[in-house]
Amino acid sequence: MKRSLLLFPLLGLVLGGCSFNDIIDKISGKETEQTQEEEEQKSGDGTIHVTSISLNQMSLLLKEGQSEQLTYTIAPENAENKAVTWASSDNSIATVNNGLVYAVKEGTASITVTAVDGNISDSINVEVKKEVQPVETISEDFVFADHYSKDQSGFIDPIEVNSAITIQFAKGEGSTAPALVTKDNQRCARMYPNNTLTITSSAGAIKEVDVFFATKDPGSNPFTSNPEGYDNGVWKGSANEIVFTEGGTSGHHKIASLLIKYEGTKPVDEDVDLGEKSIAQVKEYIAANPVKKNSFGNGVNEHCKVTIKGFALAKIDLIKSKAEYGLDVSEHGKVIMADSTGSIGVATKVGNDGTTLWGKIDNNVCKETSKYTVTGYISEYLGHPELLVINFSWDQTLDISWNPEVISEETINLTSFYEKATNVNYNCAGHGYGEVVTVNNLRCYYVESDGQGVRYYNFTDGSKNIRLNAFNLNTLTEGNTYNVTGIISLKNLSPIIVAFYIEASQGSPDIPFDYKNISTNLTVSQLRAVHGSQEDTSTKYPDVVNVYSGFYKMTGYLTVVTENNKYYVGISDSYLGDQVITGKTNAMANKGVVLLKNNEFWNKEESELVPYAAYLLEETAITIYYVTRQLSYSSNKAMWEILLIPDFLNSDVFMVY
């Protein structure tokens, strides 16, 4: 035992600082090949140096703006100093940073990687190609009313239509300066003899300019262009600059707008298919990737599509076309869809079976037959995330779970509901929709019918009222109290709840509804004056919205309106005689009448109105109790109807004053 212990110290003295494996090898008379190679690689100073370096690519071909990561290999693998440097022969064409090559502009450059140890290098050529962009004709509809400006001396400032097109007016020697004027409430540019209008394009050549005049002075000043090509209001040709000149010695032209068509290029968008996403994910994506919108607040990204599976909850009617709002939809309506994560609007372009989703849904909302898979482009409409349908399919077997408590943003009262409604983005026709909320303890005080099988429910919390659209529900009972989950919506400025979940309110307090204590008087003229123009498209209307929240009384005179052999009852501030007014639109827009929207007075046969003949045919003022609803506009005049409180009809309050 002692002899073996003495052996290892002695070996240690003989073999020096070798490892235990080296000792074993030397005892056995062996030496590894690796050790021999390392000895051969070592230089005179005992260091293992780099002997070669090579890039992983032979060459690169990139488009402007693209990048690619290069890697390299160093030999030997156990070189002690593997540090490298990167360089480009022309940074104006391609740059490199830690091997990441970025293509700057068209051309050829050399990318080199060099080992610090030994200054050994390898290089490849990078060819950068220009991004090929399609040349297309771009149209700019330029309306002076939206952009016009003048400097302090009265001259018109240069106007930048966009980054490519500039408009410049100039005063000729001895002439009157161009001016900003108003013609029939339309702002125009007025040009006098020897004035010039210069249109300049910094992009492609201008191909066409259509000049739209508010008025011309016939037989006086010719309107000419340089280069020539102007005829009958339209210039056609190819030029980067066009100068229009007002000729003659007197008179002037008033120019309302220009349609400028020029050659331009735009980047090629990569098509993106997000696949199947939840509604919450779609909303998050749109929020993180804003869609470029037009002047109406609408936008569609036709390079990014997504698929959702959900319930079709409701149809939202729109009365405006794509000409007004820029959305290419085949039918003026939207569908609100929901899954367990929320709701979203769907603009209903033609589906894959030649029909629209809006038409297919009909009244089968929130039933087994309302399960749809919808693929569409991401879009925004007046601030609301949406989809523009490409195609859709109905599948009753879809496993779609949803929970109103999850979808609902919060539980609110009617006061908060109206506050939120005033902040909903909606168009000049009063259509719009917001978040999903729950309103508890609402009393159903009246159920009305449109005469076509669709029922509408009117609710109150005892002080305010709200109309509920719920095509999907079974008949609710007047006098009962409910908790309602639905979408905040506005139709013709009238706030409504588009409900998709209602439950009986258990143990709810008895809600008082004493219409006889109503003290707010609102005449027909006052009601019609609340808002009377549809032109103000960008303004919220809190005063109008708030009108809908209250109960009112009115004293006026009843009259009869007929349309399509049916009869309706209206009320006006003054007695209109015993005439029957033809046409609901005529009565409301021109005769100062609002219609009484109530089952007893709506869409009736003539004989059904006999009990009220004394009030209809004689100069007899009556007092009614009602809530308001706005229908639409005609000739920029608000058209209203009023819903009579049903309790009032069954009481002695309906009396002669």
C-alpha cells in the first residue's frame, strides 16, 4: 500500500502540470491526436491563431429597404481570439452592423468581415435593386372651401394639396388680385383678367385637370392653359406644371373645385392574413395598426384580412351611400357581431353567395341560426373598429360561447348611458354605435309594433326613458322590470339599446312612473328647432341626445296624414284646418307637423280614427304626454315623431283645453 502511494508523487514530479487523463495516457504510452494538432497550431508564443474566415453567403441580392443577417465561420474552432470587424465598401448603397446588412439604395457594394487576429478577411458582393412601384393615375378632388387661405395683404397663399401637388394663384400686372368669395354658401376662388392659377406636381406628370365653376361671366374672359389642351372645362395632356390664365378685359370666373389627375407611385403593400382571431384581438390589432382614413373618418386596409366567428346580434341601418362616406358597401347597413370577447361592426359587402350578410341575418339574431364565420378587411368607421366583408358562411354547428357579463364593459344607469351616447362617433344621419353595457332595473312601460311583426320596447328607470331594439327576444311584459345587456347605439340621433341579453330583474324596487307630474313643456316648433341641419357632420349633439332622455308634455292641434291609403295622426302648434295632409314627409318637413308614434295612431284604416274625430276636425287644443324620437332629415329639416305615453291614453288626461 505504501509503495502505491509513493508512485503518484513521483509521477507528478516527472510529468509536471499534466492533467489526470494526460498522466494516464503517458503511463500507457499514448498521446491524443488533438494534443498533437494543438502543438502544431501553436505559434512560437504558444497562442492558437485564426487561420481562415468565411461568410455563409456567396452574394446578396436585396431590394431597397430590405435587410439580411450574415454569419461567418472561423477556423480553427478553438482559435483563442475570434473577434471580427465588419465593413461596407459604400455605406450609401449598403450598410452593415454586426453582420446585419441593410440595403440603402440601388447599386453594388462589398461587405467584408475581418478577423482581428491575423487580419484575415472574406468578402461578398451585395447588389441592391430599386423597389419597383407601380405607376398609376392618382386623383385629388380639391375643394377650395376646405383649404383656402389668404395672407395679410389679401393675396391667396400657396396651397399644398398633398406632398406632390401645389396650387398657386398670382395677380397679373394691372389686374385685381384673386379673391376668396362665397357663392350660394359655397367658398370659391374668384379670378380676374390676367390672373393665373398654377398647378405644380413634384411627382409624376399631371394628366388631367377638371375645372368646376360656381359661375362664369359668359362671353367675356377666355380661360386658357399653358401647355395647351384646355377645352370646355377640362385640361388633358402630360406636364409637371400647368398655368391657367384668365383672359379678356373684364368680368371674372368663380372656381369652386378642381379634380387633378396625375401619375404617381405608391409603395407596394404586403398582403397580410391574420387568420382566425377573436373580436378583442381584432380590435387590439386595429388600435395598434391605425387604418389610413379619409375625410369622413372611414378607412379600409385591403391588404390585411382577418376571420372571426361569432353571433350576428343586430342590424344597424344606414341611409347614406359610399358617395357620402367612401365605404364601398353594396347595401346601406351594418351588422354588429359578438363573441365572448366583445362586439364589432361589419360592413356588409356582397358575400360569397351573392347576397349580403345584412340581408341573410334578417331577424334571426342571437339564435342558433345566427352563427357566422366572416372574413373581411380590417377597417374603421367614424372611429369604430370594423370589418369590410370579403365573404361569409353560416354554420349552425359553430361552437361559439359568449357571456354578456364578459362582453359588457360595465353596469351603468340611464344617466350614464346618455352621457356615453353623447360621445359616440356617429354620422350626420345620427347612426352610430358604441360599447356594450348592462343597465339594471328598467321597467318596460310600453311595447310598440311597426306593423310588420317587429316589436320595440320602451323602458324607464322612473325619470328617464330609453328605447330598446331586441328582435331576438321573446315578448316582454309591460310593467315588469328587467336587466338589459346591449350595445349603445344611435339611430337618427335617438339613443337606443340594441339588446342581446335580457333577464328578469329579481327583487327589483318598484319603479315609479308618474307622468302627471311632468312639468317640461316642449312645443312642436321647439322640438323641430333643436337641430335642423344635416350638414354639420363633425359635431356631437348632446343637446339633441339629451332631449330623448326625458318625458314631456305638449299642447297642440291634431291633424290627419295619409300615405299609401293608410292614415296617421300628427300634432302641430297651430290649427291646420280639417284638411287631410298627403304624405308623411310633406307633413313633417313642410307643414310643421310631428307624428304621434303610437299603435293607436299609426298606420290605421280611416274608420279606426273615428273616436278621435272631434279632435282631428275641429279647432280644439289638447295636451299630450310623450317621449321624443327623431326620424330623419328632409331638405335639411329635422323630421320628428313623438311616442305617446300609453298610460295617458287610458286616462282622462286626454282632454280639451
